[in-house]
Amino acid sequence: MKTLLLVKEIYAEGFKNLGNIIVKNYFKAFLWFSVAMFAVVLYAFIFRLVTGFAWD
């Protein structure tokens, strides 16, 4: 239990001062990049389903 609390405290300490504007903007850009990549994958999957791709 003590180890779990220590890990929790280290995690909380690491993200407590996440106020740097560069870091915030990086995470925001990474979020939109991830959403765009997921949309491309979803589009490709739906396209394959609609066009009757052989899933052999």
C-alpha cells in the first residue's frame, strides 16, 4: 500500500505544475493530431466495409 501511495504522489507531483504554455500547446496539438489520425483510420475501415473488401 505504501508503494501505491508513493507512486500516486510522484504522479501527482509530476503533473501539478503543468502550467507551462508550451507544454499545454503541445498536448493540445497532439490531441488534434491523434483525433485526425483516428478519423483517417475510421474512414478507411468504413470505406472497406462499404466497398465489400474481402477479409480473407
